[in-house]
Amino acid sequence: MVFPRTDGVAARGAARHPAAVLLRPGEPGPDRYLITADRVWDGLAPEPVRDGFLLVEGARIGALGRRADLGGGWDTVPRLDLPGATVLPGLIDCHVHMALSGSATPVRDFKREARAGAAALAVRAVQNLRLAAEAGVTTVRDLGTPNEVAFPLRAAVAEGRIPGPRVLTSGQPITVTGGHCHWFSHQCDSPAEIRVAVRRQVRDGADWIKLMLSGGNLTPRTNPGRPQYSEEEVRACTEESERLGVPVSAHAYDPDSIRRAVDAGVRTIEHCLFETADGIAYDPTTAILMAARGIAFVPTISGAFLRMGTAGPEGRDPVAPRFRERRTQIREVFRRMVAAGVPMVAGSDAGVPQRAFDGFPADLAALVGADGMGLTCREALVSATSAAAERLGVDDTGVLAPGRRADVLAVDGDPLSDIGAVVRPRLVLTAGRPVRGPEGAPPPAADGARDGRRTESDGSGT
Ligand SMILES: [Zn+2]
């Protein structure tokens, strides 16, 4: 093992910056290089390191710290300088559907492509994963994709055969007959059928079990405001999943479904808006239980939904007072949940109407400030990096630290003081492999997703 000269480090105060002491360069080679930037933020610290560096060694992070602490002996190591940029962990999107188009009519697209065969869906997923990675997303949790697409795609990314974020996936969800997303789910109508579906999913490779507790906006003839499953059925799902060591993600809109998910011990609740047919009915007791049991919610609120009628091209749309009221209520639910101490991790629901796979950074930005959801910049970034990794049970990413995967995003500006910077990627590495930058943008996506106006949903998720 060759160590760098350390006299420079000592002279500049290594004792005050122990990160420099951790430097353990391995064999020199083309897959070992330094990135320097105005700021390096590790995904946890209150503040970024100013004038910092990150050492990438193959798929892993070798070291990081202040450039001043690097010492000598680095002249032969390739170096990438990113002036004006901030280096941070690659983003983690905790809720996507990789085989859905994200157009105005993703269900129609899905059914057409499913009729053509799994290959058509797989091509869609390849395109989506690439878009996400180029936007800075280095891990996704897919919560609803046919098994024959989900598991091969996960393997293709892991083996480096296609570019994309690392994929964790539930494969096919579990729903009732004719229930939410029944067109790609196991349709189960009893505790016994649910147990069988859990066993099949675990056998076939699911990282998560996705249970559709309430109906959904995406699926006609379901009811988002009422539970699909009884307490007994939800318990059958969590018991069987727990036995097999696989966590459960619950799709739940209405207060009863949310409560059943909490009582049965799921790990995350998707959407979690406390919606009923008569409007939002927030239940503070359920929120207290979620906080006490460490059950997280994934609000899947889109930036476009929050901005609609306030500015930008959407501003031309007449926004009904009822829509504004609903948006205000959703903000209120979100803020009360966070204030109650309920863990929150970020997810886009990419693939559903008007949620393209490169939109996650903008959704994240929309969580910040009074017009958004009231989070600070750092809170929003934590929800998509370190907190998300912990929630998803992947302890090798989400934080920049020696030995972790080199899942790295560099953006123009300082997203910790101006969250808008997060939509300006300059460099993206997935396990050390560059998928974007440092120079030149990727080719534009040939997807009309963002132009459609008629949608199959209302912008707050499936
Ligand atoms: Zn979803």
C-alpha cells in the first residue's frame, strides 16, 4: 500500500481534519481519480465541506475532505475539477414504476406495450432508467412492475449492461380482484391468497412486497377513499413478509387503510394523504403511532402539482378553487406529519401521469420553502440521500464516505442554500461509472411525456 506524502497534511493541520488521515490510495490506474469542487456534502453533515475533494476508486469512494488536506503525491492521479459545483450523494427515488411511460396516458401506453410483449415494456424501462440516472438519480425503488420486466432490468443495471440507477423492486404488487393496478398485480381476495402471492414474489426475487391497501386514482372503478383489504388480510401480508425477511410498502390514501398498514407493521406508506370521499381527514393519533414505530411516509407530491396555477406554463390553466383547497390540505397533512416526527423519504411516483423519470430533482426542490412543503434545503436533500438509503436498507449508498459505492451527483451551485441547483447536474456516477458529464449534456429524451395535458390522474400520485 502506497500512502501519499503526509507532511503537507501535517503542516495544514491534519489533526483538525481527520478525513485526510483516512486517505489510502490503492493501485494507481485509470479508474482511480480525484474530483474537486467548491463544496462536497456527504449527505449528513449540517454544512458542506468548502473547497473539497472526493477520491473515486473503481466502484467505491476512496476518501473525501478538504482539498487543502490532500497533501502531496497526487500529481499522477487523474483529476476532474468542477469549479462552482457541489458534489453530493446521488439521489434516491423511493417510489417509481419503471415500465410506465409518465405520459398523460400511461395506462393506455402500458396496455398497448404489454400486448406487444415484455420486450416493449423492457425497452420502456431501459429508457426510463437512463433518464433517471442522467438527472442524478442513482438508486430507485420500483413499486409496481411485471416480474418478467422488473427482475431482469435490475440484473442488467447491476451487471453494468445498461446505464441506470441501482434498482430495488417489488415486482408485481398485491391487490384485490379488479383493484388498484390490477393489470400488473397479483389479484388476491383472502389472507391465504395473499400469503401465496408473498411467497411467489419472494421466491422470484422481490426486494419489497407492495400491497395496495386502498384504491387508486390511476385505476378506474376503484375507490382511493376506502380500504381494499381487511385488517386480517393486511396482517397476513406483513406476517408472511416478515417471516421471509422482506419489508412491506403499503399504498394507502384513506385514514382506515393507513391505520391498518400502521397496525400491521409495514415499513413505508405511500401517498398517505388521509383522503376520504368528503376530503382530507387527518388523524393525529395514526401519525403519533407512525412516529413511535418508525414507519415512514413517501408523499409522492409532484413539483408540477405544487406550482400549478402559480407560475410557469401551467399558469395558463384555470385552477379551480377546489383544487387549491385540496393542495392546501395536502400541504397541511405533510407539515403535521413531519412536525409529529414521522420519518419522510422522497419518492416521485415516476411513470404515472406527467411524472417523467427525470423529474425527481424538481419534485425534491418543490418540497422546500413556504410555497412547497416547508422543508429546508438540507431536509429535502437528506430525504433523498442518507435517510432514503437507511429506509430502503441499503447501507452502501446515500452517504459519501470511504468504502461506500461511488454513487455521486455534482450540480452547478449550492443546493444546500438554493435547492434549485439540484436540477442542474454536471456529473453523475453510478457505482463509479459516469452516466453524465462532466462535459456535454446527454442526448435529449424523445418522449412527449411533458407536453400532454389530459391526464389519467390528478398530480398527487397513483
Ligand atoms: Zn406508485
